Amino acid sequence: MPKKIVAGNWKMNKTLEEANILASEVKAMVEDEVKGDTLVILCTPSLFLLPIKNILGNNSRIFVGAQNCSEHESGAYTGEISAGMLKSVNVPYVILGHSERRQYFGENGALLAKKVDIALKHNLTPIFCCGEPLDVRESNGHETLVKQQVAESLFHLDAPALQKVVIAYEPVWAIGTGKTASAQQAQDMHAVIRKHIASKYGQDVADSISILYGGSVNDGNAKELFACPDVDGGLVGGASLKSREFTEIAKSI
Ligand code: PGA
């Protein structure tokens, strides 16, 4: 069974003080209200990972995650943060290949394969993002592109390594636009991704991997999206910046 996961992607938002308040509120609400074994991950700006990790304490349900890491081990890469550094402060998760990184920072499949490798080498769990832009969806190329993104950056892994990866399907046209994929569109693509993994690694491996949906998830649409058989949770941007709404989303699994 894949793990049920709701991850918040705070992107480049909040001051330290605001971040501390948000994390404290989410922690209290999630502890009180989220039942079952849903994992909650707060992907904060790197600068806030440690203070927020301290706020969360030794919680077995809520964890911090980074939003990116370098493909390099260490060295003269000004401004970068390595997987080893994240591990050294016990950050367990890292988002890789978010569409904003692909679009604004030129990240491609080959680079992301390196980032996935180095994250796994340091025992971080990558939350690997894939998803098509609007023009590709409109020309009906979405399944081909997403399968290619997954294969390019993940299919060099052996099965045990792949099983450590969380996949997030985030159609670019639904990110930050208020335009969510319908539950049917999400389910269809998640099923395509799972089948693609099954064709290479077998059904058991495919069935064990968490595939999250991302793109304008909110407290009004989460329930329907998470009810889809192949949707194992969500990667939430804008709505993760509000503690009440994010908690309601985490409760919707
Ligand atoms: P959104 O962002 O929920 O604001 O659409 C999702 C994401 O970018 O991960």
C-alpha cells in the first residue's frame, strides 16, 4: 500500500516569524485532527528548515522537506545546498523537479536524474515532480510527456531505490492558477504513471509508490481528488500557507 501523504510547498513565502506561526498552528491542528496514518510534510524555504524542524519536534506524523538540492556533492557552487547538508540536519524529504525549477532554472530530465541519485545516496526521500504545460495538454501529448519525464529521471534506478521515491503529478496549467485538474483527469494520469512503472518494475513495485496530485488543491476539491484510487495524496502550494485550509486538506484523505 502506498503511504498517504499531504505535502505543503511553501515556495518563497513567509518571514521567519510568519513561518514559525504557520508551522506551530499546523502542528497543533494536525496532531488534534488528522487521523489514520497520513504523513504531513512541510516543504519550507531552506533557511527555515531547522527552526521549523525544532517546532515540529519528534513528531512521527509531520516532517520538514526541502524544495530543492544541488546535483553536486559539495564544492564551489555559490548559493547551493547539498543533499548531504540536508541529511546532516535530518531533513528527510526534498522536492525535485518542480515545474518552476524546470521552467525558471532550466532543470531537465538528465539533471534531475543526478539530483534523484544524490538525494537517495544521502537517504533523503525525493518528491519527484512531473507534469505537462497547457499547450502539451491541448495537443494531447500529456501522457507521452509525463511518461518521458518519469522514465528520464527515475528509470535508471533499481526497484528498491525507486520505491523510496514519491512522485507528484502536477499539471503546469493547474499550478497557482486556481484551475484544478478534474478528478477524472488526475486519476487518468496517475493510472498512466502507475502502469508505466508497472511495465518496467512490475505491478507490486508500482502499487507501493505514492503518487501525489498537485495543482490548485484546496479544501473544496481535495476530498474528490484524494478519493481517486490512484491518487495517494497531494502536493499543495498556495493553500499550504493557511493553517486551517491546509489541515482540512490533510483531513481529506
Ligand atoms: P498550487 O501549487 O497548489 O498553488 O497550485 C502547487 C505546487 O506548485 O506544488
